[in-house]
Amino acid sequence: MESRLTRILLGTWVVLVLLFLFVPIAIIVLYAFNASNVQSWPISGFSLKWFPSTWHNDEVREALWLSIRAGVLATFLAVIFGTAAAFAVHRFRFVGREALSFIVVLPIALPGIITGMALNSFFVFWHIPLSYWTIVIGHTTFCIVIVYNNVLARLRQVPRSLSEASMDLGADSWSTFRRVTLPTISTALIAGALLAFALSFDEVIVTTFTAGAQNTLPLWIFGAIRLGQKLPEVNVIVLVVMAVTFIPVFLAYRVTQPGSAKS
């Protein structure tokens, strides 16, 4: 049994790790409401004036809209290809099956800078100009993994007897998929899509290598911090990015809870 001292030390360590992770985030949130444009502590006063000024910044709105468009399209493609790959690996036995699974998962295992450099080299080699579409391709490569893992895990929990019973009762493959398989994996699909969008929305490393002249929200934040300008607006945008990222993650968590839907 664990001693009292061990529990105290483990609890203390957990608290320290959580503080290390979330105290900087809390400070950024406070600075978003700072009345002064100088980031000093303690904060002299609080104000909402930076929110409208940030919204009226054309660069911010264009970057926000580009991030949303790229994230939505990358998520849509990831759901299609990730689901197809999960079904292929789960339902069929073929040469290279494990290799396919490894290739699909590899982009999320590699550091983002490696994936970004590899994609950039591919586009340069084939003389593909960096644009909105290269951003979507780059984001899709690692978003597929999220959907693939979610769907594959759910498929492994679903008894094959359900599909077999549907086929025995006269349903064709499409009807079985639509009436039996799809409802059983729907929560996994939704959770995978939400997580994929959250990952795409705040991805900066891969975007850096695939954006070209395009300016997404993470890239705008990176540039503003590097130049040391518009720091109050940066704090507001960081708060927005965290909120937009947190909501899909929270919804994905709720969707995958046992009581949210029947497996």
C-alpha cells in the first residue's frame, strides 16, 4: 500500500505540474483585459477596449477566417480518409496492412517541424506554389490520425455479428453501413472531427512551412510577438484561440462519455 508520504509527494507533484501548465495561460487571459498596453505586474486596471480594436484589425479578421476555412476543410477531408483507412485496416487482411497503419499514424508521431519540412520539400520538388490548398493538405496529413484512431478504436468495440445479422436479414452493404455501422461509430466520428479541427486551428509549425504568403491566426500571433508590436491584441487573439480550441476538445470529451450515446 502507498504510504501517506508517497501520496503527499505525488499530490504535490501533480499540483506543481498543473500550476506550471496553467498559470502562464491565466496570466495571458488577465493581460487580455489589461487597460494598459504595457505588460507589467501587478495590472493597474482592467478594460475591454482591446477586444473591439482587435476585431477591427483587417489582418486579424482575414487570418481568423483563413484558419477557420482551412480547419473545416482539413477536418472534412480527414474524416473521409481517416474513416476509410480505419475500415480498411479493421475489415480486411492484406499485404502491407500494418505498414499502412504505421504510415497513417506517423505524421502525429513525428515532430511538427519534420512534417512541415517534408511537405515543403514535396511542394517545392513538384513546383506546387504554397497557398491555401497546401495549408489544407498539410493540416489534413496530421488530422487524419485523430479520426483514424477514434474510428478504429470504436470499430474494434463493435461486434461483427451486428453487421452479419443485418446482411442475413436482407440488407445490402450500403443499408447495413447506414443503419447499423454508422450509428455505432457516430460518436467516434464526431469526437474525431472536433479534435481534428481543434488541432488544425492552432497548428503553427506545419502552417509555417505550407502557408507561403497566406497568414493564418497562429502565424499572425507568431509574427506580432517576434516584432514586439500589438501585444495587447496578441493577448486577445491568444484568448480567442484557446477558447476556440477548448470548446471542440470539451465537446469531444462529452460526446465520448459512456452516457452520451450507445456504443
